[in-house]
Amino acid sequence: MKFATLSLALATVSAGLAAPSQGPGGKYYGKAKGLNDLARRAGLLYFGTAVDNPSLNNSKYLSIAYDTSEFGQATPANGQKWMYIEPQRNVFNYTMGDAIIKPAKNNGQMRRCHTFLWHSQLPDWLTSKNYTKTELISILENHIKNEATYYKNDCYAWDVVNEAFNEDGTYRNTLWLWTIGPEYLEYAFKFARKYTSRQTKLYYNDYNVERVNNKSIAIAKMVRDFQRKGVPIDGVGFQAHFKTGSTPSYEEQVASMKQFTKLGLEVAITELDVRTLLPDSAEKQAQQAKDYANTVKACKDTDDCVGVTVWDFWDPVSWVPDVFPGEGVACLWSANYTKKPAYYAVADVLGEDD
Ligand SMILES: *[C@@H]1O[C@H](CO)[C@@H](O)[C@H](O)[C@H]1NC(C)=O
Ligand SMILES: *[C@@H]1O[C@H](CO)[C@@H](O)[C@H](O)[C@H]1NC(C)=O
Ligand SMILES: *[C@@H]1O[C@H](CO)[C@@H](O)[C@H](O)[C@H]1NC(C)=O
Ligand SMILES: *[C@@H]1O[C@H](CO)[C@@H](O)[C@H](O)[C@H]1NC(C)=O
Ligand SMILES: *[C@@H]1O[C@H](CO)[C@@H](O)[C@H](O)[C@H]1NC(C)=O
């Protein structure tokens, strides 16, 4: 009897009788308690977050990061970058990667591993001289071999190559390009396939690709080229580092993702954050909420978009203030751990078909 009354009450609320949007909490979305619960109900594999090593001393932060109702997947923000993993040539150090991968694994969260090859955050031994082409290919193979073997069954996906293209669709001029040539991308993906477990999804990951533009078109061309040549690739990651009020539209984001899903790849939103020109205001928070929700909805509505990862969820540990002076408050949780309108907007979009 009690239960019947309760479910009647819930039915009344979910019929939308001027109920304010409250997000998770068992109130309007059945048993969903957080964003990952809602994402799973909406058919995604996960709602995830990046976690950075300096955050690991903060128990309040960790209680949210490892709350599987909020986050079903964790990505090391920095801990698996080359400078930390192979700080000296052929000397591997998995301490920082493990600090994020191991607790997530023990906790039943998926892991996106990030990243084998990038032009940034490389160790000095790699950047302070030019190697021959043959030597650099063998350095790349050795790096991927060791790290992929170490994290053999730990990663749902690997970002194999990060940010290899310029905005105009040409290859970014990096030591990889000038020493090996554009085929360094093929080497990286072949080595990744050779040394990761068979089920690991191999991703190319980049920013400013959330519209059909010269950069995303060039990446789609690379994918078709890989497919013709039999070079393995499973997915494309859309970083989605956005600015409040100037994000690509829902339609633009769907159209860009479809460039890849129609080639048989999966896609994912891999580094979502929406930064605001300070000072913040209620109006800016409302716009930020729309912007977050748009991107999450674009993924939810695109077949083969498997999940959304935010590039951390708590403002004090966001990368934004360091890199974009005068901007900030890019995350879903405020410094005082209150959930922003953006959090509830994301919950509403994920729960809208419930
Ligand atoms: C964690 O360490 C950072 C520096 O890495 C420090 O700024 C912060 O206050 C520490 N947080 C806690 C909760 O101890
Ligand atoms: C490995 O990295 C950790 C974290 O940066 C560091 O504390 C440790 O000293 C390193 N280990 C070795 C053997 O260099
Ligand atoms: C390596 O070669 C590139 C391209 O020729 C050049 O720009 C760069 O300065 C060289 N780096 C070093 C450390 O010599
Ligand atoms: C690609 O770049 C060219 C030259 O800058 C520009 O004219 C064109 O509009 C761009 N194409 C797209 C789809 O953005
Ligand atoms: C937490 O911070 C936000 C954003 O600065 C503010 O709007 C809110 O009032 C604060 N909440 C509490 C309980 O202090």
C-alpha cells in the first residue's frame, strides 16, 4: 500500500506538474543517483571524469570521483603522459598512472588510458636531440610495447595519438612528423594493436573537431586512408574544451561525429569542460548549463557515441585558469562542492527519455 502510494506520487511528479528540475536523487529519475547511472539508462557505456594526481590527497574530491553513480569511467589527466611514464630512455615508471588506474579498476570503473603519443609533455631525453628515423620508430615501439603490456587488461580505450593536426587540416609540425613523416601515425596505431589486448579500443583524440571543419575533415580522411591500408583504428575522441556561449551547436556536433560513425568507428566526448570569462554570473551559469547539455545530448543521440568524459569535475583542480588567464569555473561542481546548473542540465538531458 505504501509502495503504491509512493509510485503514484512519483508518477504525478514525472508527469511534469510544474516540478522543478532536480536531477538525480531518486526523485525524478527512478533509481538513478548520479550522472553515470543516468548515462547508463540512456544507453551510454559511461559518464566519466579525468582525475589528476595532485587531487589524490583530497578525500572529499575522491568520494565523488570514485562514486560509481556519478562516474563510471576514469581517465588519468596527466599520469600516463610520456614524461612521467618513461622519464629516462627505457626506464618506465607507472607510479602516477597506477595511482588513478588501480583504484578505478578496484572500484569497478572503466578506464580510458591517455595517451601513448603526443607532441607535448615529452621527457627531455626525447626532445633535446634529434634521433634518426629508424631510432625514433624503435623508441616509439618500445614505449608503446612496455606501457601497453603493463596496462594490458586495464584500459577500455587508449588515446593512441593525441592532437596530430593543425586547424587547417595539415599535420602538426612535431618531432614525430619531422623525423618519421606522416606515417608515424600508422606506426603508432599498429604498435598499439600489436601490444594492447585485443578488445582495447584504439582512439585518435583531438580538440576543435566538434564541427565539420578542415581539421575534422582531415582526420576523417586519415581514417579512410587507414581503413584502405588495414591500419587499425576503432574510435575518435572529441575533446570538447569549450567556452561558455560559443560552443558548436547540437546539429554541428552530431554532424561531426557522424563523419566517423558512418565509417564504422565509435566516437566519444573525451575532455568536456566549458570555461567562463570571469567573473561568473547567474546568466553565465545558465548559458554554461545549456552548453554542457547540448554536447551531452549530441553524444546521447548519436549511435556509436559511447560516452562522455569531463576534464575534471571540480573547479579548483581544473586546468583552465592556468592556461586561459581570466577564465575559469569550467566544471560541474563549484569550489564549495555544490552542483552547478550545468550538472542538473546534464542530468535532465540524460534522463529526458526516462
Ligand atoms: C593537496 O595538494 C595540493 C598541492 O598538490 C594542495 O594545494 C592542496 O591544498 C592539498 N589538498 C588537501 C585537501 O590536502
Ligand atoms: C616514479 O615516479 C614517482 C612519482 O613521480 C616518484 O615519486 C618516484 O620517485 C619515481 N620512481 C623512480 C624509481 O624514479
Ligand atoms: C631537430 O630538427 C628540427 C627540424 O629540422 C629542428 O627544428 C629542431 O630544432 C631540432 N632539434 C634539436 C634539439 O636539435
Ligand atoms: C577550410 O579552409 C579553407 C581555407 O582557409 C576555408 O576557405 C574553408 O572554408 C575551410 N573549410 C571548412 C569546412 O571549414
Ligand atoms: C557555493 O558556490 C557557488 C558558486 O560560487 C555559490 O553560488 C553558492 O551560493 C555556494 N553555496 C554555498 C552553500 O556556499
